[in-house]
Amino acid sequence: MLLLPALYSLLDAALVARDAPWWQVTLSVVAAVALLWRRRFPVTVLLLTMPGSYLDDIWLAPITAVYTVAAERPRPRVVIPCATLFALVEYFHWPLSEQIVELSRDTALYAIQSVMLAAGPAATGLLSRTRRELAARLDELTRGQERESRLLAERVLISERGRLAREMHDVVSHQVSLISIQAGALQVSTADPAAVASARTIRELAVRTLDELRQMVGVLRSTPGQRADAPLAPQPRLADLPRLIEESGLAADTELSPGDRPWPEAVERAAYRTVQEALTNITKYAPEAGVHVKVRAKGRRLRVEVRNDAPPGRPAEVLPGGGHGLVGLRERAQLLGGTLTAGPTQDGGFEVRADLPAERS
């Protein structure tokens, strides 16, 4: 775009100055070459085109220069003098003629022509500048609307999270409270030591579940930048896996060898939740099957495997499930840069395997 007007102006100078002296041709060439710097020094370039326009009757170079001044320096105190200068140079062209001061139709038409030659590119340059400014303003408004839409969506999401948190707290806490009360009543009323131990475990698990539920509800209901009223409970780690497996009540064959390296907290939580979800599913669908839990380091990755053998029979009652546990675990693993697979084994059992990296790749 910078070179093309200069080439056109050189062609214009070559056609006009075929029989002109060498110094007039030089002025026309200087006017054409100066257009290469018209965006950086528009007023200076316009002044450089004036001698060639005055002596050699070239048009393309000064017209381009006037357009550039209007587009790059749109202030009236700059555009009007520059356009007026070009109109005067074009009207009082060398060599001077006596007709320029006569009151005649030809003189009036020539004056109008000179004014139009200057006013046309000046108006076009101002229009181009205004168009660019309007486009930039429209782009800014569009980005502002998109930003407001995102903020509105975030506010709606926060409100929905709070509503779901309240509903979850109302429903789940009520049911878990009933379980805790019934377990406490069973603990007091029965004389069977095994039943007392089971009731005590159920009650402890119910109380712990209610406490974790309140903490999570506090997190869901809090907005960004807002602190929860109650301190958060410590998040589960790999060291908590033995207690989790023991409290599941399953006869599990365990191999917990995560190595000596410190794993990131997010990886440890993901591994814990993977084992927790897998044991929960086994408890619901194959409570009498053999269970194998392996957590071991494989180079720079932590592998978690939970597998159950083929169940000897279908459970009498299948507990309700949302079907989103494994999906959530898979998304958690992918966010960490790992993988999670789950599916039936050849012997009729089921296996959940997660590979979690020490560092996100």
C-alpha cells in the first residue's frame, strides 16, 4: 500500500514531464518518492510535492499527500491550510496567465476545479479516519458487551451454585442425620458386640459426612474473594487411604507403595477420590467380590488400580447412583494431564485405572 501510490505518481510524472527540463523532472520524482514516508511525515511530504505540482502540473502525488494529511492529522487547523495550499498552487500554476484574474466563466470553472482537487481527497481522508475510529469504537463496545455477558454468566453460575448447595444440604443432611440417629439408637439398644461396633462406625461416618458436607456447602455458597466462615477441613491425602479401605468394610487386597517422592496435593486428592469412588461402586454392585487396590509409582506418574473379581451373585438391592462419579474422575484426571479408564475385565469383574503425572505436561 505504501509503494503503489509512489509508482502511480512516478508514472504520472513520466507522462507529464516528457519534454520538461531535467530539474522539473527531478522535482516530480522527488514528489513521487516522498510518498513512501507520507504516513510518518504527512505534512512534510505534502510540502515536498508542492514544487512539482506548481512547475510540472502533476496531480497524483499532491492528491495522495492531501488525503494522507486528512487521514493521519485530522485536526482542522492542519487539514484546511494544507488543502488550501494545494488549491492555491493548482490555481496559480506556473507559468502565470493573465486569465487567472479575469472575471470569466473559464476562470470560475478553473477555480472550482482547483478547489475540488484539494477538497475531494481531504474529505475522503477525513471520512477514512472517521470510519477507522468508528470501527475501533465498535470493536471496543463489542468486547465490552462480551465481558459483561461473561460477568453475568458468572453471577448466574454463582447464584445457581448457592441454590444447589442449599438444596444438597437440606436433602443430604436430613437423610444422613436420620442414619446417625438410627445408628445411635441401635448402638444403645443391641447387646451384640459386632452390631454395636457396626453402629458406632456408621454413626462416626455419618457425623464425618455431615461435617464435610457443611464445609463443601460453605465453599459452594461463597463467592470469589469471599472467605468461608468456618475453617476448611484438611483434604484427603494418600496417607488416608488405609483408613478409607478399612472403613469401606470390603475384604480388600492392598498394595500401597506410592514411593518416597512428594506428590502434588491435587494428584493425591485425585488418587484418593478414585479409590473412594471405585470402592463405593463395588459396595453397591459387588459387595461380596474380592477387591484389589494398588497405588504405586511408575516413574514420574502415580498409577491407581482398583479391581474387583466377578461377584458370586447380584446384590439384593442396588443403591441409587447418579452415574457421574467416573465421569467426574475422568475429567479430574484430564485436568491434571493424566488418564482414567474404567471397564469390565475378562474374568467378569471391573477395573478402574488412573495414571496421574507428577507435573502437568
